[in-house]
Amino acid sequence: MYPFMTGLVAGAFVLSSLYHVFGIKQLKEMARFSLVFSLALLPVAMMPLMLHLQQPLRGIEVMLTPHFTSAIAAFVIVFLAYGALVASEIWFLYRKYLVETALTLRKKVNKTLGEQIRHIIFSVLTLGSYDLSEKALHKDEKAVKILAATGIPIACFLHGYAGFIFGSVKANALWMTPLMPVIFIMSAIVSGIALCMLTYIV
């Protein structure tokens, strides 16, 4: 389940990059969705490993103390870097919406409790950046493009690394091949894009 889930994460990100980096305009709406889809699946990807541990509460230690002496511990560095990159890209992508919503709620008189809570949340999510000028929005688009281009090799490495770990396991003879990272990356792109499209249709 673990390589399958990380494959969905990487595949969904690649789908969003097809629009943001390569400019395939037919995927514009799905690209925004697939980016959020990728981030939402990221914490779920670690759950099969956590549930497999006899003491799952100790599993968080590998996230808090990443180092290069262990294959799994080093993988956490890539995992956290990827998560930060996707979150940053989503923020730049949705900044205009966050600012517009925060400003609309700020102007509204006699806000309900729910609207007050939403106003606080959206105001915090803007990170104090309320500039909606054409120049600022152009910078946002440029940032999204740069992050998407940077994220493609990281997403491939994220899943290729899982393939490397599985390829080095001696318990299963069929897995012991240097092609495992490549196989994992190709399957990730196919399965991630397929599930993302199916979810988007629903």
C-alpha cells in the first residue's frame, strides 16, 4: 500500500505540472485540483508504514529526527521537502482567492460566528500579502511555474526512492532489479493520473 500511495502523490503532481510547466491548456482546471489532491494524499501515504509498526506512536520519531545513516530516515528529508514545495505552490496558486475572500469578509457588517472564523482563517492564510495588482499576480504565476518545474524531479525521486528501497529487499527475488525505481515512477504516473481524473469526474 505504501508505494501505491506515494505513487498516487507523485502522479497527481506530475498531472498538475503538465499544465503549469508544459502549458497543456486542456488540463487547466484539473491541474489546480490535482495539486490539492497530491497534498491531501501526502499524510495518508505514511499511514500504511505507521500501521505496520508494532508501536505506531514511535513512528513520528523518523519524521522529527531525519538523518542520512538510514535509507528510510533520509527519505523523510525528501518527503518533507516535497510537502513544503507542494504547500508553497498551492499558496501561490490560490493566493488571489484567499485575498479576495478575506477582503470580502472584512467588509461585511454583522458577521455571523462562522463568517468571523472564516475571516480569521483566510486572513491568516494570506500571510499578510494583500497585493492583487497585475504585477503581483504575474509574480505568483511565475513562482508556480518555477515550483512546478522544481517539483517534477523531486516527485520522481520521492517515488523512485521507494522503488530503490523495495529493489534492495532480499526477501523477494523478483524485486531485486535496478529497474525497480524506473518501474515505480512509470506506475506512479499512470496510477496517480488515473485516480486523479476519476476523482475529478466524480
